[in-house]
Amino acid sequence: MVQSQAKAAPNTPSDTAQQEEEIAYLAKRHRVTPAIVREIIRRIGSSERSAVEREIQRGKARR
């Protein structure tokens, strides 16, 4: 059995730009800094909008 060691393709500039636009949108919508949105994405391991918004709301509920 042969296993391939395929690496993930590096992010293209358009993917990175699109992700930054999404981060800026979420930050503005929820009135938090883009750094907080990036930290939430890193912590939960997903950049899915609904998951990030749910985590932002949980954080606001703690304050």
C-alpha cells in the first residue's frame, strides 16, 4: 500500500485577500478588532462564518 505525502496547496493571493475581507467584515459587524477575529479562527480551527460569529457572541456574553 502506497501512501502519498501530498502537501496542501499554498494559499493563493485571491484566497488570502478573500479571507482578509471576511475577517474585516466580521470585525466591523461585531465591533471587535480584526486581531480578535483572527485569534478566534485560529483557536476554533475553522473560518466558517457561523462558527466564528457564535464564538464572538459567547465572548460578548462573558463580558
